[in-house]
Amino acid sequence: MKSMPDGHYWEILIQSKLTQLNKFEFFFDQYKSSKPLEELESMNSTFQTSFWVEHKQWFVVCEYEDTSLFYYRFYTLPICTSEFKCNQSLKRLPSSAVTMMTENNTVKSIREYYNEEETMISYPRFVKATDLTISVNQKFCSSLLLLIYQKVDVTKLMKITLDMSNVDTIAEDLLKNFVLCIEQASNLSSLSICGRYITSQTCSNTYNIYSVLPRQIKHLEIQIDNLNAVEEILMRCNNLSTVKFDVENLLIEEIKQWFINNTINSICWKYYQSIRVWLGKKRKSN
């Protein structure tokens, strides 16, 4: 998209060509390094006129991130995109739409990045979401995690990703609340706990999750630091069809050999510091 039409353009078009239009939804986002904030504020004001707010009652939100790449997005309420990113670095311009945030949106996938509680409170509930990604940094706290859970219907989640790549350790209460979430996610089929660059201390905490992994999951990505974890995970999650282990390179060949010795027709694919396995059948014990 080279340039997003402003509110005046849409107003003229609708009043002249689309006079019977009663429902108008959009979600525009763009990276543009040269757009000044004043121009963005001016564009936002064109969606706050009486035509939009009073006559049509179409409410538009503008959010922007003033970084090396200038990112901004305009969207109507209820939110009509299937994937939505919650990011504390996004600032919101004044709008009559702020009080119109509603859970009647179409968002299926939530991406949550290092948010503060105040930022999350400002967003609506995403009751149709089936995919949740949570990125954790050092300031991430347990109360924020609980607030995120309140923004979704946990029982509808089919995929959960916990990205710990930017932390060295993870607090015990945060880990316990994450476990509580996955225990309540009765429809969960895919679980990813990422963190290739986390320390052994975090890895040992992650090891405690093995015993509470949902038995019904079919796809798993997790970090391990010993071969015994492979058998423990597979005994717990006997419905798995694919699994990806993030490991040190020295352990990859041992894991591959374990699947050769203990399964039939499993396929192993090695990556840098990880191995993905498409599971075959378990060999019968003699």
C-alpha cells in the first residue's frame, strides 16, 4: 500500500457513490520512514468528523510507533483483522473510538509484546482468539500474564507460544501462572515454549513443565538439556505428531539416535541448535 486514503477521501466517495453503505470496516497498517507525526495527526482528524462519529457512527483508531521505521495503523471498531499485535511501544492518537472498544471483534491471533498492564487494559477482550503469542522480557510480571488471560477465552485457545528469548531467568510465579493457563486450555493442540538463548537456570525451570504438559497436544516446541527429557515428554504427550527440541548441538545426534532405536518411521530434521521430529510408531518392547 503506497498511501492510505484519509477520512475526507472516503467521506466524499461514500456520499457520492455508496450512499446505501451502512457497514464499513478496515485495518490499514504501514511502515513508512518519512511520515511526520503532524501529518499522521492531520490524517487522524479526518476520521473524527461528524460524518464518521455522529452520522455513520464508524469509529476509527490510530496507533503509531515512532522508531527507526515509522509504523502506524488505522482501524475501525470492532477490530476486523484476524491477527492483532498488542505492543507497548505503540502510541494512540486522540479519538472518540477509544471508549468504543468492544469484544465483538474478529481477531483470531494475538501477538503480545512486552506490554505494561496499562497498555493491555486499554485493549478489548478477544473472545474469538484461538492463537496466543506472549513475548516475555525482564520486566514482564505475573499480574500482566493474568491480565492477558482475561483478554481471551482460554478454553478456545488452540495454539499458545511463550517466547522467552529475551530473558535469562523466569520468575517461579510467572511460570506457575503460565502452567495454570495451559491446564485450562482444553482445546489446545499446539504449544511452543521458546528460548534458545536462555540460561541453564531458566532451562531447569522449564524442565518442571514437562509433568504438566497437556496430554492432548499434537505439536510441541520446547527446550531440553538432557536426553531423559525426550522420553518423559513422549510418555506424557502420547498424541504428539510433531515435536521440535531446542538443544545444544552436541545433543542433537543423541536425540536422533534415540528415535531410531525407539520408534519406527520417525523423520528427524536437524537445524542449528534444534531438531524437529515427525513421529512414527513406537517400537514394541521385547
